[in-house]
Amino acid sequence: MELWETGEPIRDTAAPDGPIETRWERRRFDAKLVNPANRRKLTVIVVGTGLAGGSAAATLAEAGYRVRSYCYQDSPRRAHSIAAQGGINAAKNYRNDGDSIYRLFYDTVKGGDFRARESNVYRLAQVSVNIIDQCVAQGVPFAREYGGLLDNRSFGGTQVSRTFYARGQTGQQLLLGAYQAMERQIAAGNIEMHARHEMLELIVVDGRARGIVVRDLVTGEITTDLADAVVLASGGYGNVFFLSTNAKGCNVTATWRAHRKGALFANPCYTQIHPTCIPESGTHQSKLTLMSESLRNDGRVWVPLRKDDQRAPGDIGEDERDYYLERIYPSFGNLVPRDIASRAAKNVCDEGRGVGPGGLGVYLDFADAIRRLGRESVEAKYGNLFEMYQRITGEDPYVVPMRIYPAVHYTMGGLWVDYDLQSTIPGLFVIGEANFSDHGANRLGASALMQGLADGYFVLPNTINNYLAAGPFPDISASPAVAEARAAVESRLERLLSVDGDRTVDSFHRELGHIMWEYCGMERTEEGLTKAIGLIRGLRDEFWTRVKVPGTGEELNQNLEKAGRVADFFELAELMCIDALHRRESAGGHFRAESQTDDGEALRHDDEFSYVAAWEFGPVPTLHKEQLDFEYVHPSTRSYK
């Protein structure tokens, strides 16, 4: 049986041509506008309240649209964006170190291993300079230099300092800014907020996205909500691996339900492997903890030169240490991009030179920084991160080096969108990590917050007008499609509750995650991916005959929530492996063992795979290719040496 079939190519028809520097300005001018009186007649549903969803809801409501916002957390400010620590990129060139909009554009395209659209990335770099001004005006407490100017630091994949930060709490502070903007609109009656509600289905009528089906997570009540357009800002799907840096609630259900209704899913196999995660300590763990990439500014990464060296780090002399990133990549050193740093860590651990339990760790050492800058200075920059590390591990990083190891973090894949951020379902817009659009095969550090706020504050509010100008759309409350969508949700939940098997949801999720990490993680082979697809299908069949979901649907039932999410993860996992199997090249952190250079570096095949893989749902997934054309940053061998 064929695992996939190839369909017609797909093209982004919304993106302007001509000089890249003026494309966004021309698109905004060409887009239709909605006059203020008509905006009051139009309703937009926004699913998710992280940086993308929160900023979009606030901005659309400020513009005069009626907004209804949904999140499964108990408060919008509990969205997972709060966990981002290190900073947000912007091409302000405050350090006068050679940065520019074009350099941020160049670094992002190169960092994504030439698998991202130039138009989208250049727009992101342009908009980045406005984000900082917006957030400062909201009172976000960015770090400042002694004279009062905003401070910057470096992140992986760049040789300039363009990352703005609020100590180690950047995501939290930015989210509070967006949250306060939302709360202002909630108080004004322009946003109707629904916390503790989970989207379980997309309503499509006459080919347009017109609403969602949600479950009240406290009472279990199933309801439908109809609107003129739907915006998904529901984050990424890293929890398909079970162990990841994501909050346990993060899931793929909102985007997967849309995918099943016709929205193409792009590049699902592209997942971010983050190099600075606290290593797994045992099988009891349900998630992993990220240490900010900003630590690589001052921390030095090393392992012992000798295999199986069990000595304490303080007993290993300088001449017995291998600062391998500085050795292999002298130009960038410890600030190589995440995919490069992650693969290098895996390689030295595979050689038997890893540290800590199971040899799955490398040292991130601040001894030099403390000697050079003083403990007080290091504490001012990273104090809360050091405190978090000590609480989790019981080790004091001021005295002994941190231990880190790569882990699943962000996802570059997501629903396919055009330049307007509209999916292949008219009226369904997808923003932030939920779409695929800006990062290619690898995301540079501090670019997630940048994309989320760019989409929410500046891009979507301009492009959605072009669609809504044709509205308000006809009343669909009596449409059979609405009743069918609700009935499908009720049937699905009843099926999960009725299995009454003998295995917990978590046991299935953990086993699925192990398969994904083993065969679709940092290193992949044709044999391994083929095996993984068979294992996933077998485990999925077992799930639907043996899963145990206690309780009922008419109450707070977290087992039922998790069961629905894991069921969607099974389907996503198979598509991820199929996508990885068809892409017979190494790109970003996605290393195909069959495709490497003589010195073991990742080897792309631009002549065969310079495209976005956009998948259509069906019994056999259909691949639609969007060809990537590079007019400004020409693909080259990616070197950080």
C-alpha cells in the first residue's frame, strides 16, 4: 500500500511580486478595507490567548470588530507563551554592530536551512522593529543599560546583538502586555472571553470557516459558536513526543480538526530540537524543563576529552576538556544555531563522552563568566534561571556547571497559510506557532515571540480585512453542517468513554512519544521511519480497544481531555513520519543518516526538495508542493565554522 500520493502543486497567490522591500506595504494598500460602522457588524472567533492570539484579539477588538476569544487555561495569561524566557528579536541595530532588517531576514532564511518563504521572512524582519515600540508603550519592562537605553544580547545563529529581553522572563512580560490589552477590550465589551473551553471541531459551511464546537472543561457542556471568520492561534504540537519543553496541556487538536476539514498541514516533520534543556532524570517524568538559550551568551559548553570520565567537573582540568562547539565552529562558537548545537551534543554523547545519568548530558559552564564579570553581574542577567535550575536539580550552577541535553521544543510545521495568513479554507486564518510560515526547517532563538506578536499585532489585523470586507456572511445557524459538527464531537467523546479498557491515556502517550523520539527525532533513517509508521498504526488500533477513560463527559474530566488530544496525536504522528520519510534530505535539525557530508554535517538536496510539503487529509495523505524561489538569499552550504 502506498503511504502517500502526490497531488497538484500549490501556490501562494496572495504574496505580491516586485521588490521585496515594498511587498508588505503594497499588500496592505491593495487589501480591501472595512469601514468602522461595518466592523461592528462582524464577528471574529480567536482560539488561543498566547502572544499571537492575545495580541490579535486585542488589536481586532480595538479596531471595532466583535471578538470572541477561547482558551482551555483558567486564564488567558496562563497561555504557554509565558514559558518563553530568553528574548525577542528585532532589527533595531541599537548596538551599531551591523544589524539591519536585511541581516535579520538573511539570518532567518539561512538559519531555517533555506526552507522558508522569502516574502514572509522579510515582512517579519520589517515588522520586528515596530514590536519593541508597541511593547515598550504597553509598559513591558525590558532590560536597560545604565543610561536607560534598551539592552540587547546575542542568540544562536547570529553575530550581532538584536535580542531584547526582560531578564529570564521575556515571554511572561510580553504576554502580560498582550493580556492587559485584551482585558481593556473585555472591560469595554468588545471581547467576549471564554476560558476553560476547548475547541474540538471547526464548522465549515459552503466551503468557509464559520465557527467552532467547544467543550466547557468544567461542566462538560458542548456548544457551538458561529462567526464571520475564525483565527487559530493554538500553538504547536511538540507534545506528540510526550517529553518536551511544552506545558502538558499543549496539543494539536484545534489545528488537526481544521486539517481534517480541508486545511492543508505543511512540513509536519519540522520540529525544533532545543540544545539547552535539563536532561531527563528518570521514567517518572512527564515533561522537560528548558533553560533559556540566552545562557549560551556567557556559558561555555564542554564535555570530557576521555570517554566514560566519571570524575566531578571540578576535577577535570582545562587540558582534559573539549569545548567542542568552540573547536568545531570557531566563527560562532557556543552561539551556533539550535539544530547545530543539538546535533553536536548528541554526537559527543554517542561517542561516550556525555555526563550525568546515562551519559545523556553536556556541561554548560559559567566559571569563566563569573571570573570575568563577577557573580553579581551574572546574577543580574540570569538569576531566576539559575534559581530554577537549582530547584529542579539540587545543584548550584554558580558552583558546578549546569548539565543540558537537547529536547523537543518548538514546531516549525503547522497549517499551511498564504501571505495573508489564510489557510486553504477561506475564512480560517492561522497565526503564531500554529502556522508553518516563517521559520523553514529550523527556528533561530528569540524568533518565536517575534513571530507571534508580528502576526497578532501587525499582520493579521491588516490582512483579515481583505476577507471580511465581503461580509457579514449569511446566517448559518440552521445549516445541517452546524448540527453535524456538534454531533461528530459528541459521538467522538462517547466513543472514548465507552472503550472502558485497561490502559491509561498517559501510558499510550508515553509509548507514542518514545517511538517518535527514537525514529523521528534528531536522526532519521528510511528503515526507522517505515518501522515507526507500522508501530504507530498498531498502537493506535490498540488505543481504541484498550484505553481507559474513567468518569463521564458531563463533568470536569481531565482524562477525557487528554484522551481526545492523544487520539489526534496518533494521526499527526503518522503524518510526521510520512513527511520525514518522503523528504530524503537533511535539513535543519532533521538529520537523515542517508544524507550527510563526508564530515558528518547535514546535506540538503535543493534540486529535489526546495519546496513546502503541504499535506491534504485523506485515507492516503496527498502531498501538494509549494515551490520555494530564492531571489535574494541564494541557497548555499550552511556553514557556521
